[in-house]
Amino acid sequence: MAGGWARDGAVSEQIEATINDELARLKAQKAPVGESLKYCAECEEEIPEARRKAVPGVKLCIDCMQDKDAAFKARGGINRRGSKDSQLK
């Protein structure tokens, strides 16, 4: 059931489109490729052989990777499609 100016199913379509956009963005991120480094690209500590085998193309040791992940900032939830409801808030 749609309300206001929206047609039936419009809200579901908008949610699905937003999810698909985010999935496409995540898939576009580059995974490590190529040969793993023996030493960390940041701190130059040796990367354990088990990690190099488990994560092909790894460039960072576990500590540096944890620091990088901790610095990640989540994107804000912006409604880029400009629905009527988002404009009224």
C-alpha cells in the first residue's frame, strides 16, 4: 500500500535500489591481488607465513590491518533518491 504521491511498491523499490547500490559499491572495492608481501608495507614487521597463505595478496600485518580497520568511518545514511518523506524531515 502506498501513501501520499507514491505508487504501490515504490518504497520497497527504493529500499532495494539502495541496497543494490551499496552491494555494488562493496563489490567494486579491490581485494588484495598478486603475491603476498613477506614484510608489512607499513611497519616492516614480518608477516607470518600462515597469514600470507590464508589471505593471498596480503600487504599488511595483523596489527596494521586492525589499525586501518579501526580508522574506518561509516558513511551516513543519505537518501539520494530524494523521496518526499526525506524532504519533509
